[in-house]
Amino acid sequence: MSGTTYRGPINPNPKDDEASIIIYGYTPSLALGIIGIITFTICVSLHSFWLARKRGTRWFHSLILVGALMEIGGYAARLSSHRRPFVVSSFVTQYFLIVVAPVLFSAAIYLSLSIAARSYKGAERLLILSPRKVLIFFVTADIVTTIIQVVGAALIGSSESAKVRGNPSSVTPEQANNILLAGLAIQCFSFTSFLLLLLLTIYRSHQPTYIHHLTNTTSLNKLRSFLYTILLTSLLILLRTTFRLAETGQGFFGFASTHESLFGTLEYLPVVLALLIWGILPPSKFVDPDRSRERERLDSAIGETQTSQIG
């Protein structure tokens, strides 16, 4: 695989918790670490506010809240790496948290489409699948990709650590990278499929055949605004996932992996923008107040689905 040759600084006398190389391929930026912590803390504050106030969309904000907390942990680890870039545990921590957190954001976006469909009477006709089936199908795909990415990220950290310390490992860094690549590829395919479903839903929202029951112009405009907000945030998350797919495909020390400017532009920025958009324009801003009971039933249905899966 190309992109597996390390060309960065060498640590001639590594301590017990250090590697002889910087696994990032560069020393993480102090500024990006601080900005990441501050901006994701703002996201946590916004979504905590909506979580406390809007019961009908609590699952949506809970998913984003947990993911944003993971992002804070990831950027805190990068901040630590700025001072001690050779420490292996800091790299593994930030890699795991920042790679996995967007899976929760994807799940929140899947949920937002179900909320949109249930927020207006008859709006479910815009979907080619029922809101419940949309959730089950795409959340299941998210769970599968999460497991694969967690395994891949964990093996990358352990195998790279073993490699640079000269210890044996059950898998090579390249094999671990391929596992992560598979998870990202499945996630990218799943999210692209969701995007196509969303585009079809938006198209139908402009067709009289599907919206004749929505006679209230204000309600129809709010529904369309909701769908376009979902589209915008979906494209941002897809941009991030595509970057990660390309980065992983190049190899652990490829161009994309070893240039922090690309990380900041294509990993950090799309994710934080998506979370801020949902913090400023949460689903509760778009839903019909008369359908509040429907939203509460959706929360209950999700809870029952999760309970049955656990059982």
C-alpha cells in the first residue's frame, strides 16, 4: 500500500509511553486543539439547551450531545499531543473519538428525516419507506459501521504502537487500516443511499401529487426548510466521511493523513458547522406545534426499538 512510509521527526530516546515516531505524521496544532474544544463546547451548550426544553426531539439532541462530547475529548487529546507528540495513548484516544463521533451525528440526521415526516399530517407520503423503516435500516447500518471502525481504529493504534516499539502484533498497521477502510466505505455507501432517499423526498415535496393535503402554505414552507436543512447537514457529514475514506485509502502516512490543514478543513470544519446549524435551527423550529404528541410517540417508539434490540 502506498503512503505507509514515515518521513517525520524521530524520537531517539522514547519514554515508556512514547513512540520513536510521531504517529500523526506532524505535531498537532495548538490553535486547532483550542478552537476545537471551544467550538464543540458551544455545540454541547446549544444542544443541552434544546435537550432540556424540547422533549419531543430529545433523542436527536442526545445523539449530537454525546458525539460533541466525544469530539471535545478528541481535541483535548490533540492538544495534549501538541506538547508531547510522541505519546501513543494521546494519538489513539483522539483517533478513536474523532473517527467514531460522526457516526452518532449520522444517526441524528437519519432520525431528523423521520421527525420531519411525522411532523406534518400526511408528510409520510413523501418517503418511499415508512419513517420507522428508515430508522431501522440506516441506524442498523450505522451500528455495523461503528463496530468495524472501532475495531479498525483500535487495531491501528495497537499495531502502530507495537511496530514502532519493535514488539510483535497480531495484525499489521496496513491490515488494521484496511479494516477501518471497509467500515468507512460501508458508511459512505449507506450515507449516500440516505442522501438519495432525501433528495427524492425533497423532489416529492414540490410535486402537487404528494402535497395536495398540505394546504397551509406556511406549514409546507417549514417542511421544505426542514428538508433542506437536513440536506445541508447531510452533505457536510458526507464531505467529512469522503475525506476520511480517501485519507484511509492513501495509507497511514499518505498525503491526506500527514497534512493537518486537510484535517482542519475537511474533518473539523464540516462537522462543527453541521452541529452549529442544528444548534441554531433544531428540529423543533420546523415541526408543527399541533403534532407535538406525534413527536412524543416517536421518542417512545425509538425507546421501544432499542429495548427490543437489546433484548
